[in-house]
Amino acid sequence: MQPLPVKVKNVSVFAYFNPNEPLSEVILTGASGVYSVGTLMTSIFYNLDLTDEGRKENPLNVHSQYYATGETESGDKFTTPWMYCLDNSNQPKFGRTKTLVASSADSHVDEATVNESDYIKLGALTDITVSQLFPPPAIGQRLLIENGSGNIIATRVGTPHEMGVQVDSGRRIGEISSGMKRIIISGKTKDGDRFSQTGYTAVSGGDPAIFIKQFPN
């Protein structure tokens, strides 16, 4: 199902904490924009694009987790699931892809076998940010790469092909090694659309860095 955008107003954004902890932090209030939910096979896509950020109470951090409340133009109340901040400008964007099929958490990749010719480049990405989510139940992430450029890629062999991202440049903040899990990547396509995906595994932490979504064993 294609995402159905709905105009929203009186939006408040909050930092997302462990729901079992009585913590709350208001990030912004009085915002407006568009909220959309769509599905593709076993994935659900949530996106909140704010054209007016309203009043900002606290800083927004890319790849940190937030949720929002507000109302539609017809007055219906809504609460989003938690989402990642994809753009912390004065027109913030949030998104999350939720996959209903569990992925393998224990597969291992030998970095020595990685070769760029093993992959097909599907489309350029700019403004790439790469982070690694903390293992649950912890909430948060550590930044690995920012202001990167590269490509969306797919493996040349396999049925189906495995999808991933190749990062050719950018500022390295954290060390990346093969086999690292819980990688989240966001960026911008050549058409200016926002790209955001979770659940990657680092295949190569070198130059370029390669991240792949691996299927369950």
C-alpha cells in the first residue's frame, strides 16, 4: 500500500525513553506537517515531515528516537510509534521502517572476501549518516559516519539479492569492523527523497564501508 499522507497540526514531539521508565522530555510543540503510513510486503513505513517546527524546547539529534502526538485537520487525535530523526533542520523529518520478519542476529561475514565488483550500484546517496544502535534493552546509538556519500547497492548473486549501502566518503567518528550489527543508515537520494533503513550488518569497515541487510540463515 502506498503511503497516504495526512496533514497534521498541533504536533508535539517527545524524546523516546524506555516505556517502563517515568521519563519525559518535550522537544518541540505547536508544529505542523504531514504524517504518512504505508506498507510493502512485510514492512510498515512511518514518516512524519514537519514543514513548521513550531516552538523548539530541546535539541533534535539525527538518529535519536522520538515519538509525536497531534491531530489531523479534521480534529482526530493521533500518536505515532517511535521514529528516528532523519533531519534536524528547521523542517524536521522522522521515519521508521518496521519489518515483521525477524532477521538473523548471529551471521558472520569474512571481510577478506569483500570486493566492490560483487555489488550492483542502484542509486546514489548523499548526506549519509551511519549509526549503530545500542543492544536492547538500552535505547540510543553511537555515530559512526556523518556527511557521507555513496550508493544503494545489491549483491550480484543470490535469490533474492541482498540489499545494502556502500559509503565511499564522509567523516568517520567511530570504528567500524565486519560483523557489526544493528546499523541504521539515512541519507538523501538523487531526487532529494529521504532514505532511512535499519537492520544492516557491516560487511566491510574499510574504504569504502559496505553494509548489507542479510537474510535469516
